[in-house]
Amino acid sequence: NIEQITHFCGVDSSTHNPYADNDQNTFCKYRSTWDVIKSHADFAAADPDSLPNPIKPVFRLVQAKAYDQIVVVIDVSSSMTQQRRLEKVRQAAHLFLNALPEDRKSG
């Protein structure tokens, strides 16, 4: 949960795990948050000890670009006949597809 974030990793080397399987390592080439921040021209000369303590991070959520096409796959095995599962899944898929913006392709 983003509200639980209280500090940036990497201000000291003990707080960043470059081996963790997470988006930070994937998208930032295994660099810590602080390494990414200080590589920006606005912070290149900044010393973490000279910044206000504690640093209160401000985050802006950005949604990744949506895929151009959505594919709905429905299980039609015999187990789906129990308790009207197939009917319910088809209804849910229909509602989902109808809720898509008109410019989205689906199949």
C-alpha cells in the first residue's frame, strides 16, 4: 500500500535489495530509489544528509499504457456446468466487455 511508504531505499546501501523481484529493480536497472532520484539533474549534487529530515515522499500514481487488445478466455469444461458457473462467467464477461471504452478492441 503506497500510504505505508515512509522512506526511500538506498540512502544508505543497507536498505536496498538489488536481488528483489520487484518493479523498482525491473524498471530502474536494479538501482535503489535514491540512486534513481539523484541521477536527475535537479538532485545530482544533493547530499541526503543535507535534505530535510525526515523526507516526506510525495507520490503520483501513473497508469501504464493499456494494451491495444483484450482477449477473454472462458473455461468451458464440464465442471463449469455445476451451479450455473458457465452462465455466470459469460454474464460477467459480457458486462466487462460492455464496460470497455469504445476505442478498445476485444476478442
